[in-house]
Amino acid sequence: MFSRKRGGPRHVRTGDAPPSEVLAQSMADMDAEAPAPEHGPYDVKHAPAGTRRLDLGSLQIPAVEGVEVRVQANPDGGVEQVVLVDGDSALQLGVFAAPRTEGIWGEVRDEIAASMKADGVTSRELTGPYGVELAARVNTPDGPAEVRFVGVDGPRWMVRALYQGRVAQQPGAEGTLGECLAGLVVVRDDEPRPVREPLPLRLPQEMAQHAQEHGEQMPQANGQQA
């Protein structure tokens, strides 16, 4: 559902929503010092101090009581999937390279919708805390299920979040998973990367060592341990 384009992406279209708060903040920072955004996902330079987070390299996930963090990693410790779970709700996270001053979520959202349409799935656009979201009812091995895509454009990065389960059916009632998204921190490295390339994620050393010793592929951490 999410392709990489290495040549000539359009980035922003006429009529798109205005830049996200964090992207607008970054653009303001280029002209003058300004206060940090009220909520995240934060660029690392605006990350609030005093918050415990699970450090996965390009993403730092806040420790929220009751939320389990599940990561799927390869044998080298590179993280391939990050899913936060709270009861029967889940939030899958991804972070990708983007231009510094242009958002790509509008274009990505259109492509996700087109991909679902090709599979016979009808999507609909909703307005949420971060702007335009994309919702749909999809078929899964366990039967039909609601999903909701949320995108947040930042300086040289874009976070794509996918709500699944009960939380996907109740926009505006994201609860603890919404707290995790709002407290997320993105650490964009200085490497030049093609637009949409996934930013590198890695297990913390102690989790990688534990996974190797026990032959595990899905290390887990809860909100109290992160």
C-alpha cells in the first residue's frame, strides 16, 4: 500500500491541507526561534524533556501505561515493523524520508486509496487531529475490519500511522494509542535519502541481545519498561 518513488514526486498539490503543525514549526524555525509545537509527533529538536521513551533509532516511542510495544526485527537487529497494542486496538508506525519544507502525506494518501480501490476496497476521507485521514473496511483472515491511516509531515520526514481494531472505528477516541502518537519523537539523521525511503530503525542493544539469546523475532516491551 505504500510505494517508493525515486523520480519526480509531486509532494504538495493545490488544494491540499496546510502543513502539519510540526512542519509549519520547522519552517518558522528557519526564520526565527519559535515555541515548540503543542503535541507531537515531534522533531527531536522539540522533544519535551523528562519523558521515558523506547529508543528505536529514528523513532522514540513514549512509555504509556498499558500499551505494549511489539517490534519485528531481522537477525541484525534492524526493525522491520513496529506495532503498539492496547487491548483489542493496535497502532502500526512507520517513518519515511521527505523534503524539509514540503509535505508528502497528501500524495501518499491518494496512492493508498488507489491501491485499496484496485483491490476492491472503498476508502473514505475523514478529518482528524492531524488533518485528513483515510479510513476503510478491509478483509482480513479474521473477517472484515476497520482501518484508519493517519499521516504527519515533519521536516525531512513523514510519520504514517495505521489504527486497527476498535480504535479504528472511533475517530477522536484514540485513548492511550493516541497519547503514544502525540508523544512520538522522530530523529532524522543527516544522510541524504530518497523521498519515501524508510528511516532506519534498530532495537536497543539490550533487546537485540535478548532476542538473539532466545531466538525471538518479536521482542515486546510495555509502557512501564520502555
